[in-house]
Amino acid sequence: MELPLIPTNIILIDNLQNVLNGQFNNRVRSTGYQYEKYNNWEKIEAWTADIANENPGLVSRLQIGTTFEGRPMYLLKVGKPSANKKAIFMDCGFHAREWISPAFCQWFVREAVRTYGKETIMTQLLDNLDFYVLPVLNIDGYVYTWTNNRMWRKTRSVNAGSSCIGTDPNRNFNAGWCSVGASGRPCDDTFCGTKPESEKETKALADFIRGNLSTIKAYLTIHSYSQLLLYPYSYTYDVTKDNVELHAISKAAVKELATLHGTKYTYGPGASTIYPAAGGSDDWAYDQGIKYSFTFELRDTGRYGFVLPESQIKPTCEETLIAVKYIASYVLEHLY
Ligand code: 0X9
Ligand code: ZN
Ligand code: ZN
């Protein structure tokens, strides 16, 4: 009797049925959703429901608020349910035109459910941590980049006394608010808003994080472009008390990231590495006591900029996932 040809890595996994089920689900999902394309909000919204429904033991969907134009803001909680878990919060789509960012949040959740129970690191992460993933923070802006202006950055809220629309959500947090690298003029792309958390979207995010401060141990916010890994502060040139540790984590994370395709990232405190800019969510989260707070600026360095070709979604998400998993593993080993 001849043995069937089974890859040896599958033989090593003790529960073959889970593996087979996983491959089946995986096939269903990969035909149903195109992770290597940019998806419009309608598709992403439907996907948040589908991915939760298809993975009830691993993914649940919560609503944390409503956007200015009335769209529900869905948050995915990804992890194996168990008592007293700590969590990592990750958001995408702050800036409407940075399309690779939401693509990464979708990719991350897909890889989490696809590799849980098969890949050691992801399994350890999801067994011991929850990931709160906000696929798009600035949904109204994202929709506007699909329908009207591909280069839109801000929210779509109305400004009293001005015909200009929108606030920069990453200048709208209570962290040195509007003191540097931000504008008080509604027509500018870095308008800080009328007060911290003036936007429904930033208020919803801040409320959720404030309400879960005892569990959230890391904050990751995904932007593009420039290939940077930034940590606080950006509202001042002063470095944080955790500068040495954040520097070391970043150095190791970008080294790991580069192993896949050789993509080079620069890293450091925001103010000195990119520019001083107040009101960012990373600085705010850090000052709330979330020590491990990072901003990713994904590919590229300017050739395509915000209009990164779809052919680069896969390599970009693959390499970013390595860095995110590195940081998450570090956080898990250094819970505080
Ligand atoms: O300026 C920003 O908000 C980010 N760069 S982007 O090109 N995606 O707009 C960088 C944010 C760094 N962190 C803070 N300024 N707090
Ligand atoms: Zn951005
Ligand atoms: Zn250590």
C-alpha cells in the first residue's frame, strides 16, 4: 500500500482536521475577497461582517461610533477568547488617500485567521493577546477618494464659517494640540479642528481607547508613505522616558521587515525623523500610558507615493506583517 503524498509540515500538526478545515475556509475566503486589490468602503464594510461570521471563534465585530456622514465605524476584535487578556490596538485609514493602509488592516486580519493554529508565532499571539483592528478610521474621507478626489486627506466634516471641508484626524488629538506642524485654517490639509476630538471619528477612537486603557498595551497606527517606523514624540523634540526601549524595538522591527524583500525603513522619534507635528494619535496614546506606540509609514518612498500600484499590496503587506508580529511578540513578552 502506497502512502499518499502529504507535505511533511502537515503531518507535524497534530489536529489534521483543523488544518483541512482551515484550508477549506481559506479557499472560500480567498475566492470571495480580493486582498490584493484596493477595496471600496462598501466592500470593506461587507468584509467586516463576513470575516467575523466566518470565524466566530476568533473574530468579533463591534461598532465604536458613527462618522460625520453617518457611517458605522466597525472594529474587529481578533483573538482566542479567554479571561483577562491584554490587547494591541491597530488602526488604518486615518488619511483618506493612503490606500495601502486599509489594505494592510484587511491583510492582517486575513493572515491572523488563516495562520492561527498553523503558524507558531501567530498562534501564540492570538492565544495570549487580542488585536483590536479598526480597518478604516476616516471612512467618509476614504469614500471621497473613491468618488471625487483621489488625493483627499482629511475628514469630511463641515467647518462653521468656511466653505472648506474637513479636519486632519492626525492633528485632532489632545497631544500638544495645534501647537506645531498643524494649521488653524480649515482650508489647510493639516487643519487641527476646532478643539481636540472635534471629529466624531477621532472622538470614537479616543473614547474606545480610554475605555480600555487597562487592557491596551500597544497602539499601532498605519499610514503611508515614506517607509518609516515612528514613535513619540512628534509634538516636541523632547524624547520620551522610554526612548531607549522604543528605539531598540524599532531597530529590530525594521531589520526583520527588510529580511523579506530588502525594503529599507528609517526609524526614530517622530519630531526628528519626519517633522514636528502636534495632535497625533500616537503621541496621545503614549501620554495615556500606552508605552508601545508606533506610527508606520508604509511603501513607497515617493515613486508612486499614495497611488501605490496594486502589484505592491502583497509584498508591502507581507513585510509589514513581519514587523507587526515582531512588535506584538515583544509586547507579549514585556507586558506591564
Ligand atoms: O503627518 C502625519 O500625520 C503622518 N505622516 S503622513 O504623511 N501619513 O500624513 C506622520 C505622523 C507622525 N506622528 C505624529 N505627527 N504625531
Ligand atoms: Zn497619514
Ligand atoms: Zn526584553
